[in-house]
Amino acid sequence: MKKLDHGIFNHISQRVGHSEYLINPFGLMYYEITASKLLLINSESGQIIDQGTTDFGFNYAGFHIHSAIHNFRPEIKVVIHIHDPNVIACSSSSSFLTNAYTQEACILGPIARHKYHGLVVDKEEQKIIRKSLGSKSKVLMLSNHGACVLGETIEEAYHYLYHLVYACESHLKLQSSQGGDQNLLKSGLEIANKYRKKTFEVVTGGDTSSKGKNAVGKMLFEAEMRKLDNLGYRTGYRYANGHDHFRAQMDSHLHNWFRVKLF
């Protein structure tokens, strides 16, 4: 729906145990994937614990990226990696990383950057990714490559994804329309941080926990889920904001997959 996929080359993971996570199989496009096709892998060894119903393996570079994050940041439950062209362009822009030109950029908080070292197929690079990410950022720009967004919930990860894509597109349009960075009005870090904090208070009703009904990204994600339900997908999403007729219980893996269907 959002046209954020890049063929078979993007990946989304969700932690389901201390050192285990679900990830989409490499070789299938998102629209082909069902819950039974998801892979369950060990984040340390790369061992496939549950093959699912296909013979596909996982993207090896994706494994190193997702494992580096899941093993380093235990509070993170969801990692989304994208190759959106606007995001790739901004991942290589020093001005995007150091200046907040739009309110969407302010919302993203501290943005981390990982320098490009080619395909991430070396386990040693996991250490570099962890160092680049740090302990606070939930947006990691992969220079010349794309980005990863992180969340304690799928709703929070989508919140950062949604605003990152808008921020990157706006940044590039501002640059092209104003003849470069030198003519753009910037928001200082102090203003950006203040705006981000205030926005969270307004959007979440002051509830920044991962479980509150207005937790970060939840209202936006529920609106997207309603869109899918209205299109006939019957997501089974358990709404927290008064939509009782959509509260049907379902298998947890199936629930996770319908969330992935957005992308």
C-alpha cells in the first residue's frame, strides 16, 4: 500500500524470545507471505529454528543487521529495514543528519548513522553497527544503503518509518526548490528536542509506555489497520481505541503477519 518494498530485498523482524526472532524468508515478496511462511531464527548462530512452510532461507546481510540490533538493544522488539530511494538519498546527506528542516525530522529524535562498508556479510560488522546505533536512537541511517527503524512495538517502529519517509522526501524537495542547504531555514537541536517531546505528549496523551492505548504510534497504526479492514483484509487487529468489532482473537503469528502486510 505504501510502496515501500524493494522487491524481495527488504526485511522485517520481530523478537519472540531472548535470542529468537521472526523474519520474512528471502525470495518472497511481501504480498506472497503468510504467517506459516515466516522463519524463526536464532539471533546468535543464525540457525533456523522453524523453517515454516517454504524452502527459502533468510537474507544473510539482513541477518547480520537485525541480529546486531536485537542482541544489543533488548528493549527493541521490531526492526524494519527499507531501501526507499528518498531515504537512500538522505542517508548520504550530512545536512539531513545534522539539521531538522521539518517537523517530521524533529519527531525522529537522535538519528544514528552507519557508514557504508559494502554488503553486511561479515559478523565483525555487527560490532560496528552497534557502535553506530548507540543506546538511544531508534532511527539508523545506513549510508548509501537505506535505513533501519526500531520500536518496542510494531506500532512504534511504524511511527518512525512513516515520519522518516516523509522527512526524507520533504528534505529533498526543500533542497531542490531552494537551491541547496545554504538557503534553508533550520530548526536547532534544542527546538527539535523540545518539539519531539511535546509531540509525544500530544499524540500519546502523555502515555509513552509501550502498552498504553495511546502508546507511541498506536493511533496512527490503528488508522492504517482500519484501512486494511475496510478493504476486506480482515486483519484481526486488536484495537485499543473503541473498535470492539475488530477485537477477534487470532493466532499470534498470523497477527504479526497481517501487521507486516502494510508494507
